Amino acid sequence: MQTQVAIIGGGPSGLLLAQLLHRRGIDSIVLERKTKNYVLGRIRAGVLEQGLVRLMEEAGCADRLHAEGFQHDGTLISYGDEMFRIDFKKHTGKPVIVYGQTEVTRDLYEAREQANGLIEFNVENVVINGADTDNPHVTYAVHGEIRRIECDFVAGCDGFHGVSRKTIPTDVRREYEKVYPFGWLGILSKTPPVNHELIYANSPRGFALASMRNESLCRYYIQCSLDDDVEDWSDDAFWEEFKKRIPADQAKQLITGPSIEKSIAPLRSFVTEPMRWGRLFLCGDAAHIVPPTGAKGLNTAASDVHYLYEALRGYYETSSADGIDAYSAKALARVWKTERFSWWFSSLMHRYPGQTAFDHRIQVAELEFLRSNEAAQKAMAENYVGLPY
Ligand code: FAS
Ligand code: PHB
């Protein structure tokens, strides 16, 4: 087979890139290791920056997002029984949209299918060959049959555990990592949200987050030990702990119910440099990971896709290599800013093993500064709604 761009990975990065390229007449083939239903079964992000919304509009996939997404003009931050609001609209003029990553991915799959986009599922043994030449090709197997794609470029959109990053030679790659000494236990429940906005809670017992997917579907998280097993946490145990971590007046109005999904995610900060090697470009989780505290994972994948899409358009439409030559530096400049914000917000909101009473008072002092200082709130709001592309 022959295509212009071989895309490894059928998650949001790969699908969004494929759909944007298609809209400019640039063809691609997406190779996905799992089935479509498996990919859609993952419960991941819930908050979209305006940049991702604009890209979904440009991809022709934003109708349901606009119809069903919820505009949030601020977020709530609590510490003990204290709570205050960061007003996004006042400080930035922009909202965020609450709309699950699952729905973003569903909309993108639907658009690819309507465009008869080529997506191969259940692929195995993907190998990216000759990325450092002008004639790369990708080999892979489907049901035991070996296949080969000749292409101009390869987009590595295969997430943290994919093959793309590892295709870049170790003497070229530089990796930066911070593993956090705790995880997030998340549940999905068909209950109304405890508040109409998200609540990020710092408590002496640990972090908690009250999020949502719609008015009758909630996504709640509590910080948990890395030694915890999701089986250790009954629904009742989760709800009891969650109530202890949010302000008492919010706990009183919390409506609990059975979990329809429950999982523990480890937290890490991770960046690979460079994000390009020859004709291979890394996008999204294939290149970087953030702790979900700042809701930046999916949204930083989106800005990578934007830079790569514009670079490939420049190559095919004006025969300019400027965009592809600048891709890695441009993407990394924004990646590191979202890494910083996610690390800062995680450091502010979580209880770290060995944290002393002094350390906790410093967190409270920073929260009280954020609560009382307009400049601090503006900085927080600008990072949360999304820094410019
Ligand atoms: P993805 O990992 O989503 O997609 C990569 C795709 O490549 C997958 O479908 C995978 O099956 C496929 N693949 C892997 N190896 C392959 C191979 N060798 N060949 C072919 N295909 C291959 N972000 C937030 O903003 N907020 C959150 O709350 C949040 N929660 C998260 C919870 C968890 C448990 C995880 C893991 C991530 C979370 N994230 C969150 C981050 C997440 O949303 C990612 O940023 C987002 O999925 C990035 O999208 P992709 O780059 O497409 O990577
Ligand atoms: C979610 O709704 O899953 C979510 C929202 C905001 C975050 C992390 C996760 O910071």
C-alpha cells in the first residue's frame, strides 16, 4: 500500500490528524493495535481547551460537541472547608468545554468512517522502517498477514506504550521523567454532579476532584496509594473517603450511587526530545505525559496535532519544509509549559508521602495567595483554559 502519511495509533491524536489532513486532500492510513470498541471503552479526559474545540470545528467534527458539551466559565478550588473560584471568563475571556475524550474519539471515528478513511484495527508488530531516509515504510501484521505501507511521513500517535518513540535511537533521544508517589482512583457514576463546576480539593487526607460528563454522569477522583488495588475500594468506601476530602457543605449535597467504571491511574510527568526524527513525528502521549491534575494530556496532544497538521500542509501545499523542520522545537515549547503547569498544580493539591505540617501549611498559604491575588488567579486561568498555540 502507498499513502502520504502513515499514522500509528487510532486514539484522539491519530484520528484528529487523519481527519484534518483528509480535509486538505492529504491521504493517510491509521494503524490501531486494538479494536474501535476497546479504544472507545477507555475513560480518560473530560475538559477541552478552546484550541481543541477549534481543531474539531476545522475537522468538521464539532456539531455534537457544541450540542452536548458544557461551557464552564470557571472552576472551584477547596482546602478543608474553604472554597473559592477561579473565574476563567473574567481573567481570560475564554471558557473550557466539559465533553469526554470518549465522545471526542467517537466523533472522530464517525467522521473517518463517513470519509471512508483507511483505519486498520487489531494490527500487530508495527515496525517503522527508514524513518531517517526519504523513503520510510511501515510494516505490520493483521491476523498473521504481513503488510507494508510506503509513505512520505510517519506520525507516531501511539501513546506512551507505543513503538514510535522507541524507533528514535537512544543516542538521539533525551527523556525526562518524574513519577509521582501516588495514583488517582477514578469512578464514573450515573448521578448528578455535586456542583455545576469542577471542584479541585486539597485536604489533609489527600487530593480529590469532582468532575462530570453531563448533568447525570459524574467523574470523581481521589488520590490513592500506588499500593492500592481497585478491588480494595468498594463504592461505599470511595464515597465515604470522597466526602471527607471535599468541603462539608458540598459533602452534604453529594448524591452517591453505584460506579459504572472504577480504575486507578498512576501519575507521571514525561517528555521525550526531540519529537521528530527524520520523517517520523511524535504526537501526544507518544512524546509526553502529564499528571491529569491540570487537564492537559488530551489538550497538549491537540496542540501537537495542530503544529504537525500545519507543517504537513506547508509541505504538500507550498513545498515548504519550514514547518516540519520547526515542528519539534515549536511543539516542545508548549509541551514544557503544560508540563510545568501540571506539575505545579499537582504539587499544590496533593498530599505527598513524608509531607510535614510545615509543607502542608505552605500549600495552604499558596492557596490563600491564589485566592486573594488577581495576578495569581489570572496566571492560573490562562494556563487552565490553554496557552496560545
Ligand atoms: P492514546 O494513548 O489515547 O492513543 C494511542 C493509541 O495508539 C491507542 O489507541 C493505542 O491502542 C494505540 N497503540 C499503542 N501502541 C500501538 C502500536 N504499536 N500499534 C498501533 N497502535 C498502537 N488527560 C486529560 O487531559 N485529563 C484526564 O483526566 C486524563 N486521564 C487519563 C487517565 C488515564 C488512565 C490515562 C492513561 C491518560 C489520561 N489522560 C488524561 C491523558 C489522555 O487523555 C491522553 O493525553 C490522550 O489519550 C492522548 O491521546 P493520544 O496521544 O491519542 O494517545
Ligand atoms: C475528568 O473529568 O476526567 C477530569 C477533569 C479535569 C481534570 C482531570 C480529569 O483535571
